[in-house]
Amino acid sequence: MGIYAALAGQTKAEVLAIYGGQGFGQSFKPALADLLVDKLGPVSERMRRLMADPAEIDRILAAGADAARVIAAPVLAETKRLVGFWPGR
């Protein structure tokens, strides 16, 4: 119920209102499988494309590292200042 509700953007109560009393195996289980395929299919396809292109993975990782450095630099500089390191070290 929780997985279906999260993926469908519904509350558990809403899901129960739709599928309650219909039998787990006859209505809810197939609906959950369809929803999972619908939501996770694009993720799986993207993963296949990335695995076929290691250079793209390297580019994505490098971009993430650059973004992390920008965020971390002022924090690291302030930490070094507080600890007593000379600027630039």
C-alpha cells in the first residue's frame, strides 16, 4: 500500500478506498505492477544508456564534483580559519 501510494501520489487511505475489498491478487497486485513498470521504466532505460556510455558517466561525475567543490570551498575555508590554519593552505 505504501509503495503504491507514494508512486501514485496518493494517501494510503485513498488507495484503500480504490482497492479495498477487491482482493489483493485480482486487482491491487496487477495495478501495483503496472504502476511500478510505468514509474521505474524510464529509470531503467536511463541506466542502460549510461552503462553503454562510460564517458557520459565520467562527465556527470566530474560535473557533480565541481558543484560539490563550489559548495564545500567556503565551509572548508571557514573551518580552516577556526582551527587556525593560515589562509591559502
